Amino acid sequence: MIPPAMILCGGQATRLYPETQTKPKALVEVLTKPFIWHQLHYLHKQGVTHAVLCTGKFSEQIKHYVGDGSLWGLEVRYSDDGDIPLGTGGAVKKALSLVPGNFILINGDTYFPLDLARSNHYFNQSSTFARMYLYKGVNCGVYFFNRAVFKDCKKDSFELWELLNHLIKHHEIALIETEVAFLDMGSPEGKREMEEYLWSVSH
């Protein structure tokens, strides 16, 4: 069974200004649909049944659009930063009570067509509690974690890269090189490339 997916939907998304001055990057349209639509559609096709959205600024807009996730055949729950941004790592830490032991973490501006069932199988067979995917040495923005990885994170507010650097330094994370390219819609150029890819695989 594929574990729940957690999506980081907070952040300022300054590279997409002025489009993100009045709405979150999750609701920026890609091929006439908000980007979060494509991510949730992908997760459902991969066999994911539960998702947690970590939200920050404009959280109410995301909740209004996604609702309970039934449009995608998912059960969606939410974890909000609150008034003070927690950073990517802090957002994940706050949401841990909403996931079981293992979970998938996805960046809110990344589309990475990974076979989640196959990846989950290898994760379950591995001896590490963390797995990160790389394309040509670049972080793809998709991870498999066990909650135990965060047990020593004492701060409530921190960035995920701080934890990743610690795990890499102590050889506590599997770094998986893949031939599957990832797409990042966090910039106008990246958004155009993502639209071209999604158009090509849907026609």
C-alpha cells in the first residue's frame, strides 16, 4: 500500500510575481487548471489515497479549491503554518501527526513523474528512513520519509535542507539518481516547460 503524500504548499513564490501576489503558487494555472489539480491527479493515478497539504499564505484559497479531495478520489487534510512561517522543515514537522510511519513528501512547485509504487517497494526494502531523488545531481523535490527522521529536530521553524544536509553528512539517507527529469513551475520559464510536458503526455 502506498503511504500518504504530503505537499508543501506554503512559501512566497516570488519568482512568479505578479501572478502570486494575490494567490498561492498551488493555484497558479497550468494548462487552464491550478497546478495543485495536476499534482493531486497524478497522486490518485499512482494509487495514493490520502494527502496532507501544508499551507501558509493564502491557505484559505487552497482549502476552498481542494476541499476534502473527493474530486480527485483522495482524502485531503490540512496543516497550516499559522501566523508565523515555519519553513519547509517546520511545516513538515507540524504535520507529522497527520501521517503514519512512512510518507511521501512533494514540493508544491514540482512535478516529477515517478513510479511511486515501485519507489515505495524499494523504500520498504531499504535500511534507511529517508530517500531523496536526484536528476543529474539536482534534488527533484520528491522524498520518502519515515517519521523517525524528524525525532531529533528540536526547532519548530527550520528549512528542510538543514535536515537533508545532516542526513547526507551522516549517511542516513539514500540518494537515488534517476533518468526521469523533474519539472519545476516556480519560475515563468519552468512553468512554460511544464505546460509543454503536460500537454505532450495528455495528447
